[in-house]
Amino acid sequence: MTKLLQWLLGVSLLVAVWALVTWDLLDLSLPDTYRDVAWPMPLYLLVSFGCYSLATVGYRVATFNDCEDAALELQQQIKEAKDDLKRKGLKM
Amino acid sequence: MGATGVDQAVGTSLVVFSLVLFTYYTVWVIVLPFVDSDHLLHNYFLPREYSVILPGVAAVILLLCIGGFAAVILWKNSKTKKVI
């Protein structure tokens, strides 16, 4: 069984359980509060994933180390390359 | 050397914002249904319909911004190149 099939089976199972609870397909008559929590689940998971992504990006931005020396060296190399190309006739 | 000034501020504010948003949304969607309807906590939260409408509106706005940004970039590109 391929990974795709495994994932699709897992997702379909979760979707089936969610649909069962949300629309009471087996007439289990669960308490109202459980249904109230279940039906926004897909949207809730999406929002949580968005928050997690945002937090990860923010964390990595805050903890990324500046490399002063490498920046200066890079700017120097850019200047050298520009001068070199100008001499060889490239218009900038 | 750690990340400097503005970078750190922006990064930290992103983390704090997403944590606040996650906590508020979790309480709104998962905790509130189990809380009695006359508890004071309900005063801090909008009616539950908005917990679906607001993310929907935010998604639409996000898509509009991305589309608008792409349109501006494409417009600028088509102006600089001469079209024969």
C-alpha cells in the first residue's frame, strides 16, 4: 500500500468520524455540547495550524543570528563584481 | 551574535500574537460549550457563529491581499518591458 493510500485512508477515517458526530448519521444522540465542539473541528485545526506556522516564523526571525562579518564581506564582493563588469562594458 | 533590535521585536510580537490568538480561539471553540451559559466568561466572547465567520473573512482578505500584490508586481513588470 502506497503512502498516499495510507494518508487518504487515515484522512477519510477522521472525516467519517467527524461527519458522524456532526450530523448524527448513526442516530447516537450524543449530548449537544459534544456536537457543539465537534462541528467546527476542521476550521479549528486549520486556525491552529496557521497559528503554529506564524509562531514558528516569528520565533525563527527573533532567534536568527546576524552575521556582521559575512554581510560586510558580501557587500565588498558585490562592489568588486559591479566594478569588474562595468569595466567590461556591461551597463548597470 | 543574536538577532538585532527590530528583528527581535517583530519576531517576538509574532509569537505573542499567535499565542494569544490560539488561546482565545481554543477557549472560544472548545472550552465555552462546556461552561454554563450564565457564567461571566461568556461576556468576553462573541456569539459562536462568529467563530466560523471571522476566520472565513480573514481568509478572504488574505487571498485578496495576495492577489493584489501579485497584480501589482505583474503590472510593474509589464510596464518596464517593451511589448512588441
